[in-house]
Amino acid sequence: GQQLNQSPQSMFIQEGEDVSMNCTSSSIFNTWLWYKQDPGEGPVLLIALYKAGELTSNGRLTAQFGITRKDSFLNISASIPSDVGIYFCAGSSIQGAQKLVFGQGTRLTINP
Amino acid sequence: DTGVSQDPRHKITKRGQNVTFRCDPISEHNRLYWYRQTLGQGPEFLTYFQNEAQLEKSRLLSDRFSAERPKGSFSTLEIQRTEQGDSAMYLCASSRQGFMNTEAFFGQGTRLTVV
């Protein structure tokens, strides 16, 4: 079945640093989404990508849909304490965000 | 707040008991999804509905699991004869139908603990 490899699994950074994480797939995806999840809560949508090569920003967050359709990355600039959490990539091989396949998550810890 | 709502937030049950969870999607969304998430993992797809029709079920959804969306609005997920391996966070999400702008929004989840 489809699998997403998300890396790194965890990151420990200083407040103010930039963060980069990525996701690769064994097969082509037509939709990529990035979510953030806090403990005990559901995932919250950050960015949605629908076209290969698309680069989209949401405040300090920037994500790109890889040209090969098999990868995506998320960057966070100038990290702040509230960025702490687990970030998940998710992809759908069907056009539109149906039946998402999720990565295993990147746990972000920020030292003040 | 008109986001996805799930009830209950937490459920502790004894092995062998039946449990039922409810999900109320965003009102204008006609697609509804159920996912399961275990500790340290990403959510895994279980099933989804378009209006009242259940269009796909994962092989993760054993015969003890059943989901319904009788009027195309709220949905229920029932687990019969619960096992300790059923302990997980059960997440509901909803989205619009279409090819673009069909982002799936998640509820806060129901955490099930089977003892």
C-alpha cells in the first residue's frame, strides 16, 4: 500500500530558528496537506497543495508540492514557542483531499 | 464554532463491551471520514461517506466495527466486543466534494481506552 516517509522524526531547536521537514512517497500523490497536532487534540490543517510545483505560504509557514508528485516539504521561519507540536504530512492519490495517507509525524521541540 | 464536533472526548470501557461514538461534520460538507490514530503514529483511514453512502472501508475496519450516516449529516462509529487493541484516538473529519479546495478538517477526536 501507499506509504509516506516523513523526516526528521523529531527536532530540537532554539526559539527563532528556521525549521524544515519533508515527506516522500513511494507513489504519486495529487494532493498534499500539512497538519499540526497538539497533545490530546485532532490535527489542524496548516496548508493544502493541489498542483505539482505549487509553493504556498501561510504566515511563517511555507510548503511546496514536489515536481515529481512524490514529495513535499514544510518550512517554518523564525520559530516561536507555540510552534511546538507534531507536524504531519498527508497525501491523497485521488484529486481532492479524500482518503488521506499520513506520515508518521515530526515532533518539534523548541528551547526558549 | 462550527467546526467538526465529536462526542464523547474520552471513553473508558471494559473489554467485551460495545461503544458508540458520534461525529457532527461541518454543516456544508457532504463528505465525512473516520480515522484511527495510535500513540506515536499518524492517523489511519478507516472509512468515508459521501452524503449517506459509505463509499469505502479500509481493511482495518473489522467486522466488529460499523459506521453509519443515516441522513447524510452526523455519523456514528460503533465498536462491538471491544478488545484492548482497539484503544486509540478515533478521529472524524469532513470536507466538501470536488477536485479543489477539498481540505479535510478534523474534530478533536474520541480517545478510547479498553481495560
